[in-house]
Amino acid sequence: MNLFGQGKFEEARVQYQGMLERPGSDGKQKISKQFRRWEWFWQGRLQEDGTFPTPAMYLQELRKVSQQKGVEDAQSVKTWKELGPIAPDMPSAMASWNGIGR
């Protein structure tokens, strides 16, 4: 049974933890680093009720942000200004323009 995307984080954590536990050389139960990373990754991304967010929720948020931001015309001409440096200020400073050398 795959709880990812359907159930609560705690249910999925308990299920996967049970599958991934293994006895260590000292007799204690060990959990893989990948499981701990998965656990850390999802703890801050859950919905308030502890369920996983759905792809539809992400799509809805993307649409909201797109509407708030407004869509700029891709064909609009942007004006660019070169920030520099264009050339050395003094003609005698040409040696420093080329860098420190090697």
C-alpha cells in the first residue's frame, strides 16, 4: 500500500520505517540515511492536517501566482544599459587593463 500522496505523513512514516529498519551490528535497530532525509524533506512541506500536498494543489498555487504577477509580453522590447567597464579611464593605464598577468 502506497500512502504517498493519499494519506497522512505519520502513517507513511510508520509504514516506511517498519520496512526500512534493520538490525545493526550492536543489536540496535538502524534506519537508512535516505529515510531520514525523506522524513526531514517532507516535515516542512505538509499541509496543516498532516497530509501530503497533491499535484493539483501545486497547480492551483502556480495559477494564483501567475495571475498576481501578470504575464509580460514576450515580444516587448527591453532596454539594456551596459554597466561597464568599457575602456580604461587613462591611456597610460593600459597595462593594468589586461590583468595581473602570469
